[in-house]
Amino acid sequence: MSNEKIQHEIEQLRNEINHHNTLYYVLDEPQVTDQYYDQLLRKLQALETRSPEFLTADSPTQRVGAEIAEQFESVQHEVPMLSLDNAFDESEMLAFNKRLKELLSMETALQYSAEPKLDGLAVSLLYEHGKLVRAATRGDGRSGENITTNVRTIKSVPLKLNGTKVPQLLEVRGEVYMPLEGFRKLNERQAKNDNKVFANPRNAAAGSLRQLDPKITASRPLTFCSYAIAQCQGESLPDSQYAQMQLVKSLGLPISPYIQQLDSIQACFEYYQDIAAKRGSLAFEIDGVVFKLNDINQQQQAGFVSRAPRWAIAWKFPAQEVMTTLLDVEFQVGRTGALTPVARLDPVEVGGVVVSNATLHNMDEIKRKDIRIGDTVIVRRAGDVIPEVVAAVLKDRKAGFKQPEMPKKCPVCDSEVVQLEGQAAYRCTGGLVCAAQRKEAIKHFASRKAMDIDGLGDKLVEQLVDLKMIDTIADLYSLTLEQLSSLDRMAEKSAQNLLDALDRSKSTTLPRFIYALGIREVGEATALALANYFTDLASVEKSDEETLIQVADVGPVVAANIVHFFDQAENQQVIDTVLAAGIHWPPIEKPDDIDLPLKGTTYVITGTLQNYSRQQAAEILKKLGAKVSSSVSSKTTAVVAGDKPGSKVDKADKLGVTVLDEKAFEDLTGKKDD
Ligand code: IVH
């Protein structure tokens, strides 16, 4: 390919990727699969690796985080970053509205623009000629910290604005936050690696953004939502808050999907109730609703008082943390046999819901927080997250309160409970003997993202197992109308509906089926990767660990889980039975083998690397098309060696195989680690 052609292709790929970014992050209407998107990105990466002269800072590949900073530089805010006044009830909202009407000498109702108040950190983004040139924290409102390299790693922040009417200069303010799902996963990862567990998504977002090493920020699931324009030059702005936000959206910046214009303070009350009702099912935490005068002229007329504008207010939700008594601790058995301590609480209302159970996560957490039965405890409920016990109130503690102990025998099946080496979790060894594990496995199999068996909810599964109508997944497809209609509160019609749903679920996809099996640590993404790599079930079943780790997202632990799962005769039998019942899926076409830069090469990783775990390094190599092996042979392309490498380097030397240090590894892979 000529240089010109390469440059042209690079530009086209960037445009296409940016277009899909907008569809995904701003319009919430993705038109391609994640896989297709990744392919585009990798293709671009490959071209840029080959022709680094065409690499620019606003390329969508440049989100992995630059060099580690010594400290954050200070940034002066030309327009101060203000905070908001709070209201806690309708009377305070009425007072706010009245004050504004008097101030503006308005007889008629004021119009407001409303959106949820996100629980994250305020950030200012500065675009010059459409390019992101600076991002800063709020700091004290007059000056903040320059966090540009970190913010560049947040995928929903466009590095380049869209459209033909891009202002010469645009400063957008908004919130960086961490969605709940990402927060949960991050904390799981942190706990597993013995790192700090974050108390809530807000702290996690703050801790992730203020990292001197942008690579850490890049690995955290942060996202961004705009809520105001602070400065604009070179284009005129619409005269309402709402229209300004639509303009921001058209430039490719995400805004709240819940933003609305409201015609009166009464409409604000309804909006607040509506958002409060949605709160529990949102994918992120919010702590209230923000109302802003919609008319920009009126905003200017109203002006500011010290730290906050007079024209806006945050109506906060009531506290989500309450105190109650810890009555007892019981142990719940999950799908994989893990025993989770669950707090039985004196029932208490938190954020509008009565809570009588809360999770205590695991025994390490109980020890760390020193929680004892009888304690007064602080309970938190956040969004749709399971309520959790945050801490014990020590001043109320009486002598004789004892820490709960892990039982030696499973509370459900009486099998022995063991703690696996190096893991916080304790497990019941009962396997399929344990009714709790069987119930959870069936619930998982039936769930929406697995076989999606409509009508087979948790309660029904428990009933069916308790009545011994089913033992395992294998029995599901031989349930009869007679059996089902004999159940309490099950009319013949619903029984038939369930049979129909079971029948429909037989027509599925391979990724769903693999996910439905409930192999430990094989989530949806891994199931998809396995299906795409092997394209049929038999190949997954008979593959060994060495082959499995070639699959993106599969490391040695997951590979071992998969091999172990298919080694169990009972599991094989369950699979054979359900397949014989008629479960089927369309064949999988292997995605086009795109031209990856390291295709056809094999690497071995050994020793301790400074900036990556061996698994991270393996993922980077695999994404670039290389194979990763655990043993050195004459076919090995090179050995990547960190500190204390051991015998693999000796073997490489003997065979004349190249040995790369960490720097050479980074040069090879272009430091791409996301
Ligand atoms: S408007 C001048 N809108 O709340 C207007 N703020 O307590 C400034 N926040 O520092 C803010 N969601 O970080 C606005 N939809 C929203 C918001 C929001 C969250 C945060 C923001 C601000 C704090 C004020």
C-alpha cells in the first residue's frame, strides 16, 4: 500500500470508529457489535503500528494513558466552577421558585431544565477547534488540577468533536462517574488482588481519576455526562439550557438521556417523583435532581451568590444510610458453592425500601470491619445494589458480642465446607448433592442472558427442586403439563405457557448456551469469546488449558475452571441430556481473520514485569494476534522476561530464541494495554 493510501485508510477508520462512538455513548443506539468495533480498532492499531508517522493524539487508539506524572499541574478556571444549593423537600423548592420569580419580577410560571444529579466528580473539558486540549478538576472552583491525560482514557469523552459547526473554543462541564456494574467488578478485582476496596462509586471514580499513572485510570470503568456549557467562541449559542445541551449532544458529547424541559414548579415535583422511582433501576448512582432555569437570559439576570448560582438547585434524595441492629448472620450457598455471610437485620427503611437482609460479602470483610452479632450497624442501599453492612457503631457495643463464624458443614446439604488456598471464599463441597447449588445453577440457566426461559423465575425453581420435580438442568425439558399444573398457584394456562417458553428456549445461540452452563468465572463476554474461537461446543469441551489461554479474556484460572467443568462426568451427562432434548443453535461463522500485526507468532512470558501482570501482558499479545505459550521451544518467536525469570530464559538462550525485556515488549506492542 502506498503511504497516501495508508493515510487515507487510517482516516476512514478513525471516522468510522468516531461515528460508532457517538452512536454508542451519545445516542445509545449502537449499530454494530462490540466485536466488529474491536476489529476496526485493531485494524487501525495495526496500521498505526506499521506507520507510526501517521499517529496523532486524537486517534481513537490513543486512550491507553500516557506517561506517569509526578504531580498534577494547576489550572486556572476562566469561568469559576460553582457548586449548587440544596433543597430537601417541596417547601424548599417552592421557596426557591418564589425567590426567583421575585428576583426576575415574573408573574407567570418559570420554565426549568431538569436532569438527575450524578454522583461523581465535576470536570471541565476544553475543546479548541474541536480537539480536546485540556481537562481539569473543580478544585476550589477557581483553580483545579490538569487531568487531561487521564480524561483522554475515558471512552465516552470524544477526543474530537463532530459536525460542521464546531466552535473555535468550547468549554463543557460535566460529571465523571462510575456506573454500578463497573464499580462492582472493579471492587471484585481489587479484593481479589488484595487492593483497596472502594466504599462507593463516587470514591472509586475520584480515586480512579486522580491517578498519576493514566494507565490505571484507563483500566477503570469511568464515563462522562455533560451538564453545562461554560464558554463558547466562534459560534452562537441557543438561548435555553435545554437547547444548549442538545447542541452539546450534536457535537458528540454525551448528555443525560433523562433531561427534560418543565413548564412549572409543579412539573418539577412530578419529575422528581418520577426520577426517584427510577433511581433503583438506573445503571448509575444519583443523589438527587438538578433544576436549572431554562432561559439563559433569566440565568444571567439571576446571577450568583458566593459559591452557587441563584438560578439552579439540587433537590437531594433522603439519606441512603441508616442504623439498625444486626440480629444474626446466616450463610447463603451460591451456584458455585461459595458461602456468603448474610446479615439478618432488625427491619429498617432505607431510601424508601424496607431492608431486613444485607450482604457482609465474605469473612475477610467481617474481620476487617470487626462486625459482631448484636452490634448497631450502618446499612447502605445504593441504587439496585444489594444492601450492605458498611460498619459497626462501636460505642453501642456490649461485652459478649461475638464475631460470626463460618460453619464447618454446609447449612443446606451438610457437606464439608472448605476454604480454597489463596481465596477469601469458603465453599460447600457438595456439588450437585447440594440443593442450594442445584437451585442456583438452574436459576442461572433459565436467566434472561442465558437460556431466557420466560416464566421460570427464582421462586418457581426453588419450588420445583424442593418438590423433587427437578434435580438438575437436565430435568427441565422433561417437565409435563400435569406436573406443572399440580403446583400451587399454577393454572393450566401458565403451566402451558412455561412449557412453551421451555420449548422456545431450545432455539438458542452457542455463546448463550456456554454462558448458561454456569462454569465458574465464565461470564457472557468469555462465553462469546469461546464460541467465536472454537465455533462448536465439542471443540470447547475437549480443548486443553494451553489452547484455552489463546482465547481473548481467558487466563490460566478460567482455563482451569473450564477444563475442570468438562472433566466432570455429571456435567457431561447434563449437557448430553439437554442437547438430546433438542437444544440447537445456528452455526458460527469465524469472523474475518483481519491482518493483525503479530499474527503467526508465539511468545512465552516469564518472571515479574514492572507494569503488567503476566496475564495482562498475555492479553496484550493475544489482541495483537500472537499466541502465548507456557513452554519455550524452537518455534517460540521470543521470550518476554521480567525480573527473576528462571529457567525459561536459559532454555531460550540454548535454543537461540530472542529474549525481550519489558521495554522491548512495550516497543513491540506499542504499550497498548486496554
Ligand atoms: S450543574 C452552575 N448538573 O453537583 C451549575 N451539577 O453540588 C453547576 N452534579 O459540582 C452544576 N450532576 O459536580 C449540575 N446534572 C448536574 C449535575 C451536577 C452532578 C454535581 C456537580 C457539582 C455538584 C454541585
